[in-house]
Amino acid sequence: MKITFEVTQTDGTKNTVSTVYADILALEDKFAIDASELAVRQRAKWMAFLAWNAMKRAGQTSESFDKFTETIEDLSPDDSGNE
């Protein structure tokens, strides 16, 4: 499962990041859910976690998850054209 996110932070910084399998596994571990839940519902916190984990893995943020969520102005998943 690959999801691409457009992330805009309160300071105006914009990032585009895509998830990889490791991000999905991290989501399952963090929230004790099955990734198939994403096909049925998408909680804002899950989407934020996926974007944060992908950005952290890609070196686009070093903030903790909680600090990162305080800086999100807009987070838009765009999985059109993705698997």
C-alpha cells in the first residue's frame, strides 16, 4: 500500500512524501490495527502518523510525532494513481 501525502506546516513548509511498507508496519504496531482498516476508514491521527513516519524515514523531519502534529496546517493524502 502506497499513499502519497502533501503536508503543509504552519510555518509554510510544504513536503510531499510517499509511504513504503515499513510505514504501514509502524502504523499497525503503534495503533494495534490491521492495515486493511485503512480501506474502510481513515482516522486523522492514523494519516498524520503515516505522513510523519514517512517524513522521518526520508529525513524531512526530526520532530517527535506529538510535536509534528502541532505544526500541521494541512495534510492531504493523494492516493490517486498509487497502489
